[in-house]
Amino acid sequence: TAGTLALAAEAKGKSDFPRQYDINIEYGTAGFRSKAEHLDHILYRMGLLAALRSRVKGATVGVMITASHNPVADNGVKIIDPQGEMLEIRWETIASDLANIKDDELSSALLQIIKDESIDVTKPASVFFGRDTRPSSEHLSNAAVEGSKVFQAEVKDFGIVTTPMVHYFVAAHNSNNEYGDPTIDGYFEKLANAFRSFREEVVSERGPESGNYEPKIVADMANGVGGPMLKKMSELIKDLLTIELFNTGEGELNHESGADYVKVRQTLPKRVRIKAKDRCVSFDGDADRIVYYYQDQSVKFRLLDGDRIASLVAGYLKSLLDIMNIELNVGVVQTAYANGASTKYIKEVLKLKVACVPTGVKYLHHKAQEFDIGIYFEANGHGTVLFSKKTKVLVKAAREDKSSVFYRLAGGKRSAARKMLTFIDMVNETTGDSISDLLIVETILHARGWSVEDWENCYTDLPNRQLKVTVQDRNVIKVIDAECNISEPEGLQDDFDRLISMFAEGRAFVRPSGTEDVVRVYAESNTQANADKLAVHIAKLVHQKAGGIGDAPTW
Ligand code: G16
């Protein structure tokens, strides 16, 4: 019975996974994140909760153990819902409450959830597990597995895999393999086959000539799980793309490398050998983000971030729709971090809709579902593309269109449809996926015959700067308007506005991070010096008026 299970869960929790730290940890931007040593009891309890969530949904759910871009000493966990999407936001509160109760409150809390959510504990439950390469991940994963087992869930542990792979496994399994084969090989084959088919379609249409596109990239793996996984992919497509891998695990995770380091510092990762104009990518620690960059002739670092990927994808998909003559509601979803120039380009040049939502893939994903084709990317390189059922039906119909008397002339339309369907297969629609995103970008650049510079020439980024401010309690900052403004501390937004108005093309905002104990500052302006200055002034104001600790940041 529920009572017996809850008592067993509490007993095991007390003996094997007691709460040893009196620290309140909330389900944040991407699940729980903290120092690894604070997380034993939370992982165990999330294993319990995942088993309950599986019963509520009557489907398999996923648990990923990672702290992604955070330092190696941190770790974290997130629960993945049955279609491979992030945990329903209402359940984040349930998760936070369960994570923060005392050990001897566990059975009553579990019984309360069972009652509130009308869960039948005799029904089957199934949980998939995956973890990143952090030294603490195996131990923490075992704690979560133990939790799910106590609640009699069937458990499948995929071991060390990327975060988006776990999202994929869950979605594929729950679709009865329609979305793909829910295995590691199935994941690689699905993406690699789509990449190859697309290439064949392009080559059969226009021959082997690929314009300015060079089939070679340099890849920084942040010393994370991306290393072995991209290596595996690279072997499957080595005749089409040469991938030179760096930071594949010999150094410290995310240290002086990885997508976050490159994006925030706007600099090359360490321990990577490149030549001018080499097309380079960086993954983050769990391979759900990617940024591109290169060094130009004058050895200047040039970044092509998530906004650039969104613009590239949106422009290309629109061109396919134009060929097919299909009208669909296509939109790009961004956050306040999106470079103002990208938003302008998408709206004014591509003539597509742009929506802005708060930081966190979960918000972007939900918004993107409102479009027939929803392209969402955070500037940090986290994103994917969602295609509605209607889109898939219309494109399939266009592929089969043999009605035209000008059958031969309709060949372009059918080819565009085949490309679009193959493209859909290459996308991990469940969440941002570095490997899938890399294949998408390479496919479009090849199809367009573009070099990385051609891609960059679409628009010119406004110079920008990001800083972090450490404060006593980051939650004294209350954000509104999709994080573009703050409502508290009172009067601080007015101070920001006065400052911003003094900078040409000035824009800035601040927000408490949901993955680190800091307040983030973003500023852009007409020159790098101005963007830096604006960011520093805003950071100083935050430091002064929101309880800064230590020195205010400088640049
Ligand atoms: C996570 C989230 C992202 C978010 C990032 C930073 O990324 O998945 O959506 O942009 O954290 O969030 P914050 O600014 O709130 O700290 P990752 O790659 O760490 O999982």
C-alpha cells in the first residue's frame, strides 16, 4: 500500500540518504544545482518523485544527473517528462518542497503528494537515468536509482550520456519507437542517417560543389560527455565532415573551455589549436548547448552564438517553405539576452515573428509550441526547433505531390519537402542538443555554400558584455517583463533607465541566476567600450542597492 511504501522510503532515506545540510535548495532554471556534497538526500528523493511522476503520467520519465555548465564541484538533477520535455512547472514546487523537508517528514509528504495527485501506487512506473562525467555523478545517480526502486519503479540506467540523449530516450520510448529507437545506437543512427540523406539530396540536386563551405570543424568539448559522444558521431559521418576534437576529458570539466566560457568571455577556449578562419564549436559540460566562433585574419575573435543559429535556421526553413509554397506560422523565441541586432534581422529581413520569454529552456520550449515551426535558442547556444503535426502533414503531402501537370517543374518543391522532412529527423525536438544542433548548422552552411564569414555577414552584432554580481540574497531582485525590467528593489529600475539613456543604442537588464548564486548583468551599446562601461555601472548599482558582497565587478 501507499502507506507501507512511504514508510519504507522514509526509513531508507534516514539510514542511507539523510539530509546532512540545512540548506534550502530550490528547483531552479534547470533543476536542482548545488555543491555535489549537498545533494545526496535530494537525489534520493527525486528518484522517489520520478517514480510517482511516472505513475501520474502512465509513462516513462527521465532523470538526468548533471550541473551542465557549472564547475566540476557542483552537481544537479532534473526530471524529464514523458514527451522528453522539462518537468511541468507546477511539479517543480512539489519537487522543491520534497527536497527541503526534514527526514522524518518524508513519509507524510509522500503520502500527501500521492493523495493530492490521486496516484495509484499499484500501477507500474518506469524511470530512465543518465549522468554526466562529473566524479560525483555516479554516486548521486545511485542515490536516485535507489529512490525509484524503493517505489518499485522499473529502472533503466543509460550511464554516461548527454542530457539531450536522455530527453530523446524518454520521448522515443513513450512514442513506441515512432520518434526513434530509444537506445544509444538508435540516437546516433537517427541523426547520422538524416545528416547523410540531406547531404545526398543536396548533392544530387547541384553536384558535389559546395561553394565556400569547408567540410572541417574544430570542436572544444569542455572536457565533458560531449567528447566521447561527438567522437562517436564523427566516426559515423567522417566521409562528410572532419571533426578535430579538443578538451575531450584530459582536463577539468568546463574549466577555461566550453560554450559558457567562450560566450561570456567572448574569447577562445584554452588548449585548442586553430588557424585563422577555422570554423570552431564549443559544447558545454552535458552537451546541450553549442556556440560557433572563428578567428579572423587580424586574429580577432568572432562569435556566432545561439541568436546566429536561430537566424540561420529560421532563414533556411523559410526558404524551403517558400519553394514549397506553404504558408505556416513560423516564429523565433528568444530571451532578453538576444542581441538586439538578431531580433531586428529576424523581424525586418526574414520577416518572421519574434517572441521574448524569461531565461530557461522550459519557457522557450512552451512558447515555441505555439508556432507551426517554432525556432528557439537562448543566446548561450541552448535551443532547438519544434515542428507541429500540421507542418509535418503538409510537408509530407508536398513530398508526394504528383498532381501537377508540370510534374518535372514540381521537382524543386518535392526536393524541398524531402529536405524539410530529413531536417526534422536531424533535430532533437525534445530539447537543445549540441550534437543535433551542430549537424543542423553544418547542413545549412553546406546547402547554402557558406563559409563561417558568409554566415556572419547576415547582420552585425551589437557589442555586449555580461557580468556577475555576488549579493547576500539574489532573490531580492524581482524581475518583470520577461526579465527586461525589475520591480524590486524599488527605484533601482529608474536608476538603470537613467544610465541606459546615456548610452547610444543602450540596453541592459539584470536577473538572479537560477543555476548559480549570483545576479547576472547584461548590457549592450554601440561600441564594446560603451557596452563594458554600461555593464560595469549597472553592476555597481546592483552591488550598492541589492546587498553586494566583496568588490563590485569590473571589466
Ligand atoms: C541552464 C538552462 C538554460 C539557462 C542557463 C543559465 O543551462 O538550461 O536555459 O540559460 O542554465 O541559467 P541562469 O542564468 O538562470 O543561471 P545549462 O546549460 O546550465 O543547463
